[in-house]
Amino acid sequence: TLSLLACGATDRPSEGATGADSGSPRTAAPAGATRGAPGIGDPDFPLDGNGGYDVAHYALKIGYVPESKHLDGEATIRATATQSLSRFNLDLRGFEVSGVSVDGAAATFSREGDELSVTPARPLARGAAFAVKVTYSGVPQPVRGSSNLGSYGFIPTGDGAFVACEPNGARTWFPANDHPADKATFDFEITVPAGVTVLANGELVSREPAAGGGTTFSWRESHPMVTYLATATMGEFQLREGRTPGGIRNLAAVDPRFAGELGDLYTRSGQITDHWVTVFGPYPFSSTGGVVDDFSAGYALENQTKPMYGGFRPDQSIIAHELAHQWFGNSLSIERWEDLWLNEGFATYAEWLWTEHTGGDTADERFRAGHDRPAGDPIWSYPPGDARPDDLFNESVYLRGAMTLHALREKIGDDTFFRLLKTWTAEHEHGSVTTEEFTALAERLSGKQLDSLFDAWLFQPRRPAA
Ligand code: ARG
Ligand code: ZN
């Protein structure tokens, strides 16, 4: 499912859709078949995602051997052409591609950087549904140390892999329209050596001995998901499964090094998910839970249905944060990265709500502590409503983003504010959102003019007045 429109570049700019040039008869493609753009249209990440099609479903068949770090993949991507396509791109980083087909017919392809360009045997008509299959193999190359992001993507570990892909690391393990503006459902069929457990999104469909030895885990995420939330984290894990007190399926998994945390992770994740249902609205997915792997990522990621904690014992606050993302970020996904505060500001505000709910500091106290930061504090010079591509996860996006919500709450009152949160999640469930849509809804529900409040908190490079 696609939310941003990208313009296609015309392969033959002189020949318009009318076929006006009468000189040389053309027999090949439908008139005006164009090349899909190499990016989806996010000005901050010009080559992320691709233009000209909308993915509905990824079916990923993957074999992975931790000892050799070798990955064999066969990805089948079902999509719809949103323009007539003479060729189109996928994002894929590294790997050897041994074959690409479109609707069963061999296609030609080329590679340049992270772009895999595919020319189908016959152009695709606008509106046509098609399936592209890519066969690839090699040792995954995660993205390492770019500005404040640390390492991300498919990261091989001693016993398997730690797979956390925000913002654009899906391409490190499968060919993708790798941008949050295109959400799709996923099937994972992943074969690993005996003793290795695979934890992907959604629900386990089957777990069977593989023909050539080892085990095949089939997982299915049947709700739309952005590519950066896809995971197939692998290794030795201890599991606890059941339901939250409120009846939502719950799965906690920990690396044996964190065996002592399994019970707590399971119980807290369940309890917090149930609480968020009362504050944010119905749980958008088929299960909740959490995974603690022993890779020290230095961060957590809200992988859909299975938030992941990279090598540390998660406290209540971070569990509250990652589970709030299941609504803010995962069900309601940003259409462009500059709006990241819609994910991180909301999840940070959820931490404050949870702390208050459990008898700690109130949200108001947290807001005041933030607002008391001196005028020279770096959060005041970074407007959180315009997250920067080279510093996406700046503290301002989290903290000043959360403060924006508290300032809004003070202005419109508790009743309207909490009604706004539930209306926001209900109106855009499983969809894509922008800051403008949020501010418009806040104005509609409150009946107040909120331009100056949002402008001061989100867009000005200075500390807003109290
Ligand atoms: N969304 C995550 C969180 O706030 C942050 C992920 C950071 N990503 C990264 N590649 N380091 O919980
Ligand atoms: Zn977050």
C-alpha cells in the first residue's frame, strides 16, 4: 500500500503518451511506458523506496547459516503498477542476484549502489498487478555507524542474527520498496540449523523439519507493515507464550544470557499493552510481546508485534515506549521521515504517562523538567517537526516531541486530548500519516486555532514560551 506519489522519469522523453511522433513506427512497448523513479519521493532520502508501484505483499523464503553467515533468499513481491512501467527499481544492499522474474518470465536487471533495476520482458500497464521474484545470496552487510544510528539491518551474531532495520535496513536482507510510505503484509519462511529459533513478525504458522536438515519457521504478519519493522531475529532463545490479562496473545523471548528477565518481560509487556488499549484504543495487531537478544545494539526497536531490546534488560519505561509505538509508528506510519516526532514524541510521551500511572513523576513534572532546560540546550535549536536525515534520532525529536504533546494537552484540556489520541489511532489505523493531518485533527476536535502552538513547539529553533 502506497501513500506518497512519486513521478516517473520518462524513458523516451520525446514520445508522449499520445504517440505524436509519426516518423518511426514503434512496435515494442505501450506508448509512454515509463521508468519507475529510483526513490519514492522523500526529499530527505531521495533513493529510499521506489516510484511506480505499490507493494501489497512480501513472501520471503530465506535460508541462513549462522556459522558461515551465508544467506540464501528468494523474495516474491506482489505489487500493483501505479504508472505504466518499462522498468522499476527495488532496494537491495549487497548480495549476488542470480535471477529476477516478473510474472514468471525472466527479466533483465542491473545493480548500482543499493538500487536493483528490473526490466520486465514486457512493460507493465498502469494498474496491473504483478509479482516479481528475486533470487539472491551472500553474506548480509548491515549498515554500520552512520551518524547517530549505530549499526542496523541484518546483523549476524554468534548464534544467529539481530535484525532491526530502522530507518532503511530492510534492504540488508531482502529486496524491498524500502521506505515507510509503502506498507505491505509479509510471509516469512526461514530455514536455520537445528537448535536455532527464528522470531519474525506476526504469528508462527508452522515449525517443521527442513528437507535438507534444520528447521523451517513460517511466520505471517497479516497486518500492513513498513519495511523497517520486519524482523527475523535468530539464535538460541527461551520463550514464554500466553495471553495478556486482557486476552491479547503475548510472546516473550530472551537470549539465555537474559534468562532471568523472561518472566518480567512477559508480564510487563502484557500489562502495559493492556493499559495502552485503554488509553490509545484497540490493539492494532495479532499479538504483543518482546525479544531480548544478546547483541549490544545500544537501542531498542519497536519491531511490529515483537519489540526488540538490544543486549540490555529493558525497564518499564522503555517497554512502555516500544509498545506505544505499536500504535504510533507501526499502525499509524509516517509518510516521510521529517515527521518522525509522530513516532518518537508520542512514544516518549507514553513513557511519561506510564511513569505517572505507576506512581512516579507526573507527565507535568517531566514536561517542566524539559522546559527548564537552559536556552542554550541543543534541543531548542533543533525543531523536532523537521527531523534531519543526518540526525534523525536527535533527542529533540523524542523529548521536544513529547513536550509538544503536553503543551497541546494543557491548551485543549484532558478530555479533548485523550479523545484526540483515540480518534487519531482509529481514523488512521494501519495507514500513513503526516504532521498536517495531526494538527488538523487537533484543531477539529478542540475547535481551537493551534497554529502558533505547533509552530513554536515543532518548527522554531528556539525555546517556546511557557
Ligand atoms: N525507534 C527506536 C526507538 O526509539 C530507535 C531506533 C534507532 N535506530 C537505529 N538504527 N539506531 O525505540
Ligand atoms: Zn522510539
